[in-house]
Amino acid sequence: MADKDRKEKKILPPKVPKTNYQLWVILALTALVLFITYIKGTSGMVEVQKTSFESMIAANDVKRVTLLKKDGVVEISLKPEALKNTKYKVELEKGNRMLSSDGPHYYYKIATIDSFIRQYEEMKKKYSDAPDLEVEEGGAYEWITSWGILVLLLVGFWMLMRRMTGGAGPGGQIFNIGKSKAALFDAESKVKITFEDVAGLEEAKEEVKEIVDFLKTPQKFTKLGGKIPKGALLVGPPGTGKTLLAKAVAGEAGVPFFSLSGSDFVEMFVGVGAARVRDLFKQAKEKAPCIVFIDEIDAIGRSRGRGSLPGANDERENTLNSLLVEMDGFATDSGVIILAATNRPDVLDSALLRPGRFDRQISIDKPDIAGREQIFKVHLKPIKLSKDVDVKKLAAQTPGFAGAEIANVCNEAALIAARRDKKEVEMIDFQDAIDRVIGGLEKKNKIISPEEKKIVAYHEAGHAVAGWFLEHADPLVKVSIVPRGVAALGYAQYLPKEQFLYQTEQLIDEMCMAFGGRAAEEIVFEKISTGALSDLERITKMAYSMVTVYGMNREIGNLSFYDSKQSDYTFNKPYSDATAEKIDKEAKKIIDSAFERTKKLLNDHRNELEVIAKELLQKEILFQSDLERLIGKRPFAHQTTYEKFTNGAANSPEKKEEVKENGTKTEPQEEPVQK
């Protein structure tokens, strides 16, 4: 205990201020340029008197005479043949002066400018071979031409050094360009985010909590023979909370935390990236135990040899090699854990992903309906909410949303409520915010003819009816014909099931639901429009995927032409032209069959199609509860994910008590919005 106290009370030596080397380099360059300019400009000239000057003119040895008005000096340049004269040669070489063949070689100080001009005119009349007098006014122009360029070069050099080295300060000097740019968070600048601020990532939090426990109480694991993991890689789509989870680890661990991006290692100089990697790990080992977080590691962790020219010096590969050695080489040290995040794990080098470097790959997917509810609760804390706001309904109406999108919805709802001068944020504000995030800004001034609006209404009604009476289609959440975004005249939103495997029947039902809009237009108007572009694109990709990727076609068989590695040098198709023709035929056969099936379904439910289309023309937005009111419940017994979620919540002890006290039960969907 006493040794520990002595270590804690150890007095550190005072920090010596670092010398500003960049300023000294600029001053030295300035002095060097001034010295060279002086030597070149004036040190080679010899002063002469009036009689010597006149004798040079009489001997026809002068090539050029220049009068500098500003300095009151006449510069004299001799002819090349005159420089061979012994007299001039001795005078100019005396004192090891620098001799220039072009001149000027001599200078002559004058009393007054006017008197010299008169004297030279008389001298020129006397000696007809005398050169014309050149007069230079001097001033700003001559200063700019002689010294301005030098100043501009020095300023440009200084700004270039600042740009390449990251600005001023001790870390931004020219000689610190190989230093790491990592931001250090320690006891003085502690991260305030904790695991309580991270919602919807329970499995991922369990994994990283164990890393925090490793750092806090390593003996708990090492006494059983375990080793502290070297690193963990956070993998997931953008906006799912990878960086937020890393910040929470920094806030919970209570150890030094280095944070930087993969692009911080990239620099225009060769070898700088590798030097910064070495400097980063040097600092980390001095602070061990600690955590190093590298965001967007794919900037330096791409597979080596991909896309590089033969024989070229790839700076990114050198940086990656240095990172691989530091993470698991001969000189590795315990106590430094690497956390990294990426949304492109497929492009990372296999040597970087092996155990011993990144021992764990933590997958962070988009949250399910329960996770979205937890994320909403976190982001709704600072917002003044109305009593009609139901978090479960918000979670149900935002399928496929990541954490960043949910945060955006909450912020947009608060802004919309403030724009409407409300004191609280209501449910209608959240619904408008969801529409804003999904479809874009509402185009209130967009002029749509009644004919176009009717086409859009039947198109969206076709999607709604087709999905309503298809067993494996995703249940509808909302359908809208309000113009939004750049070209979206309407959209239908569905609640996807929480599943990872899809059968052939399920994919066919999804294609038929996507065909609902085009089929409804053909049935009602006997014409088709361009509004089904995104639907046709999705249908075509699904059909070709069934044939070429998933092996779901009997004619092609159990073959998959999918390249999981996605090589950059694949120039040929992995099948013959005959197979390509057969693939096209089978994909078209699947698409035609799905379209005919959708048309038959909508013809059988033509009354429901008309009812929903007319209601859409009147209200513009319909929810699932409106469809149940208009055409009845879906004719399928199994519950949707949302129904299971709400029923599970209703069966909990807290919910049962609430139902018992109130005597009523909240409806699972929001009432229709009047527009």
C-alpha cells in the first residue's frame, strides 16, 4: 500500500516547451534567399567616377546604361568583348567578386537626375556609338517584382506546412508530421456517455461490457487462465450506433481512451501513415491499460493487393502492415485493447480479422420493434411530450429505422411542433416527422392534376389491397398520396417481419405486392404510367436473384453465380451465353406469372380496391386501422410482429394492472390523420 502511495505521489518533471521549429526554418530560408539576392544583385558591381565612366563611353565598351531614379545610381553594363580587357577583368575579380557576363558591372552615383540627363545627352552627341539611356522609375512595381514574389513564396510555403501538418501548435509543426492525431480522453476530459445512453443494442452491450470488466478487474479472468482480448470490431450498417457504443465504453471503463479515424493515418507523404501508427501505439503503451478506438477502419484496412498497380508504392498498404505488426507482432504488449468500427467488413484484409488481432466481431444490426421502442425512450427524454404520444406506436410506424434515423425523427418532430407554435410535441408531429424522413419534404405547392392524383390513389390502393390479401406479404403500416421529395407522389409503408430466411412463396408474394400498383392502373384505367419505376426495379432484382443467386428455379437448378468476394478483376460472366439466355427467360417467366396473379387478385377484390382508393382521395393518408374499418381484418390467423409485441406488453404484470385500473385497452394503431 505504501509503494502504491509513493507511485501516486511521484512528482513528474516539468514539461519543457517545445521549440517552434517551423518558424526557425522559415527565417533561415528568408535569410538564405536575401543573401543570394544581395550577392547576385550588388556585390559584383564596382563604383566608378565621372571621368572613368566617360572614358568607357569613348572606348565604346558600354552595352547598357540604366538610371535608377529612386536610388540616384547609374548602372553600367559592359559588352562581352570588353570584359576580356585586362583592366576591367582585374577590377571586377578583385576581392573574389562574382562576375556576371550580362551585368551590371559598374555603378556611378550622381548628384541630381536632371543634371546627369543633360550631361549624358551632350556625351551622346559627342560619342555617336553611346547606348541610349534607360530610365527606371522604381517604387512599388519594382519592389513587387524583386521582393513580392519572394514574400509570396515564403507565405505559400508556410501555409503549405500548416496544411500538411494539421495547423499550428506543438502537434502541428513540420517535424511532428509523423505524430498521431488521436484525441485522448482521460480522467481530466472524461467522456460523459454511459451504457444507459445506448438503447436497443443489448447483445452488443454485453460483449463490450465484458471488455470493460477485463480492464477494471483483469484478475477475475486471468486467474482461470484467460487472456485479455486484443481487439473487437464493431460491424453494422450506418447509423446503428457503433461510434456511440465506443463512446459508452470510454465513459464506463475509466481508463485512457484514444479516439481517431482511419483517414487520420492517410497523408501525402510516404511513410507518414506507418509512423503515426507506431506513435499511436507508443502513446497507448505508456498509458496502458487503455482503449484505442479507430472509426471507419476500412480507410486503411482494405485487402492488400486490391486495386493497386504492379510495382507501385501503396502508402495505405504500408500503413496496414504497420498496424498488423503493432496489434500482434513480436513487440506486442498487454493492456491495450483496440476497438474499431466499419460498415464495410467485406473489404477488410483477412489478416486484420483473424483472432489475435480482432478477437471478436460484434454485429450491430438495425433494431427490431422492441429495440426501437427503447431508442425512442432515450431520445424522447429532453422533449416535452403530449399525453397522446405512444412510444409503441412510434416504434411500430418506423420499421427498418436505425438509431440515427430515430434520433432524426425525434428532432424533426420537435422542430415541426415549434414551427406550429405548440407548447408540447404531439403524435401528429411525430407522424409528420416520420413522413419527412421516409419520403422527403412535403411538396405543398406541387400542382397535381385531378387525373394524376386519381392514378396515384389507385396505384397506392393496389399496393394496399395486394398486400392485405397475400399471406406472406408484410403487413401495411401506412399508405399516403401526399407528394414528397423530388418525384415521390405517394408511398406505402410496411412492417417487415423479424426473419432472416425467406422461402420461395414469400418472395413471390413480395413481388406480387410490388406489382399491385401497376396492376391496379391497368385494371382501372386500362393504361399504365411511369409511377411503377421503383417497383419494377425491385421486382427485376428479386426475380434475377431467385434464378442466379438463391437457386430457386428448376430449369437453372441449384446453382449460384454470386461472388461473395466481389473481385475487382472479374471481366467475364461465370456462365455461358446459352445459360444467360435461359436465365432471362426464367426471370421473365417468374415476373409474368406474378403480374397475372396480382391482376387476378385485384379483380377478385375490385370492391375493396375502389373503397380504399376513394378514401385515399378524401383523406390522403390511411393507417392499418383504417383498412380494418373499411375492408375488414386480414384473412390470416397468425399475428404480426407488432401484434405479438403489443400483446406481450399487455400480458406483462405492469400492463395488466393498468388495464385493470382503467378498464379499457389502447388500440394498437393511430387514428387516421385529417389533412
